[in-house]
Amino acid sequence: MTLLMIGLVLWWAVHLFPIYRPATRARAVAQLGETPYKALFSLASLAAIALMVIGYRQADVVNLWYPPAWTVHVNNLLMLLAVALLGARDIASGLRRLVRHPMLTGVKTWAVAHLLVNGDLASVVLFGGLLGWAVVAVIGSNRRDGIWVRPAKGTMKGAVIHAVITVVVFAVIVVIHGPLLGVQPIPG
């Protein structure tokens, strides 16, 4: 559990730094250069993910509750929404006009979906920790960025492309989730 918590702390620090300390980030970019800064940011992010994954896998199973079987279906619906939100920033589908921070909202949706189906302590720490980070990141981003100017309306073509990409990415996640993580998201 220690590695999981170190990974979460590193994730929070790396990802909240540019939000809450934009002037310090700008100085770091000026000193290092944009590409080296992004490389360090990426390496720290990968290290945080590795620590969280290793820590989660090594954690003892301490059940806090036993989620009912029907929560799997709610999880899958929320995951479909999470995938759509995660892709909304870069596709002119119209969804990005509805949600100011689609990627962070996607992370929050993903975390809530996983909290519904995992009642063990390590899952609460991991998914609850990432949910908390996304909430704090949204608050900080809103303060930093001021009033939201909605992006241009999406197109029907963008909506169709977004829907297709969402379904394909969701299907890929379903296929690799079992072999990669040992849990089948679709009950069989």
C-alpha cells in the first residue's frame, strides 16, 4: 500500500503543480525549455502510474464492503461515458460545449465507476485518490482560467466520429481489461 500512496502523492504533485503554480511552471519551462520540461513531466507521470499499479497489485485485500452484482452494469455505462468524456476535448462533437473540463470529468466518472464495483481498501485509496485529485484539479483550473468561454458548436460529422471512436476504445478496454488486469468488465 505504501507504493500506491507514494504514486498517488507523486501524481497529485506533478499534475497540480502547473495548475496551482503557473508562474513557477513558466520559470521552469524558461530554464529547462518546453521539450525537456514535458519530458520530465511525462517521466514523473509514468513513475507515478507505475508506483500506483505496483502498489495496488501488492496491496493486501481488505474488504470494506461487497458491491452488489448489478453495479457492474452501472460501471460499464459510466465507463462508456468516461471514455466519451476523455476524448471530447479533441473532437468537435459538441460534448465539449457541455463540459468545461471533459478529461478531468472523464477521470472523475472513471473513478466513481470503479468505486462502485470495488469494495476493497486498495481500490478506495486508488480510485478515491484519483477522484479527489480530479476534483481539486477542476477547482484549481477554474480559478486559474477564470470565466469559461464555450468552444464552437460541434458538427454532426464530429459527433459521429466521436461516437465511433468512443465505442471502439471502450471495446478495446473491455477486451484487454481481463488479460491485463485480471478482471472481466462484462459478466459472462
